Amino acid sequence: MRQSPVIVKIGGSLLSAAAPRLLLQRLAAERRVILVPGGGVFADAVRDAQPRLDLTDAACHAMAILAMEQTAFALADLCPALAGCRTEAELAAPRAGAALWFPAAMLLGAPDIAESWDVTSDSLALWLAHRLGAPRLILVKAPGATVPGELVHGDRLEALAAAGILDRAFARMASGFAGSIVLVTADDSARLAAALATGAGMDLR
């Protein structure tokens, strides 16, 4: 029986890291993994444009999803071994390695997602994990990201949001997710390997 996929959200800020290709190549070999791209600099451009152009949150929500789509194109260019997927059927199909989600087709106009900056790519990765029945969501942050240790070992999603590590909608959306949620930094290869293997004892909640 085919196992449910593990969702791995890759922060868009990793594109400016020293060696994103090494991380992507490491993940590309994982057959059960679906990579979710962050918005990175493309989403930052949307944030900058909103006050200058007086854009609505609804417009910016759509533009931020397209920013994730742009990051997906960048990740695919950096690591051609990743299998690009746009639909739920494509994500569920057997493959030799990891899938890379191009999210626009599934997210634009989705009625159960708030059109707000409270919902960023972390919560959208959680949405996908819940939709696919994933056993685990792994959030990969930039190397050297500060994650206060006392916040990682318990039911502290709200505190992580207050610290700017997760978005404001994440804790609410996580209440309906039966899987585990694991936070790692891209330079912690041992923790990432453990999270990919089983994630045992690593759930943020």
C-alpha cells in the first residue's frame, strides 16, 4: 500500500542561501516527499507593492500565491530531478523521487483559504498536508534562523507566531491537522534526516 506523502515546506529565503542545490538534491531522492515553495523575494515584492499601489488583500493573496509559483520555477531550475506537480492527481501519482508543488492551480480561488497576509506559505503547506492526509509537515527555515528552544518543545504554535517564526493563521489551521508538525533549519542535517525518517518526538505540539 502506498504511504501518504511527507510535506516539506522550503522557505523562499533559502534561495539566497549559500548552497540551496545541495539541500534540494538531498530532498529530491525522497520518494514520499512533496516540496512546497515559499514566496521569498517574490512575495516580498508583493508586500512592498501593496501600499504603493493601494492593492486589496485579496489581490495580494493571489499575487503571493503566484510568488510561490515563481519560487517553484526557480527550485525546478536549480534541481531538475524534482517532479513538478500541479494537481492533486499528479501529487498522488507514483514517482521515482520527490515532487515539487506548483501551487497556483489548487490555491487560487480556493474557498476555504482566507485572502489575508495572516495566511502565508507555511499555512498553505499545512493546508496541503491536511488535504492529502500527510502524516507529517516539515517546515524548513533558513540556515541560522533563530528558533527559541523553549518554544519548540510543546503546544506553543501561538508563541511561534508571536515570534514571527510562523504566520498568524497557522495555529488555528493546525487544530484540524492530525499529523505532526516539525520545524528544522536547513543547516541542521541531522534533525532534517530524523524528521524525514519518522519525526518521532519532534512534533511542535
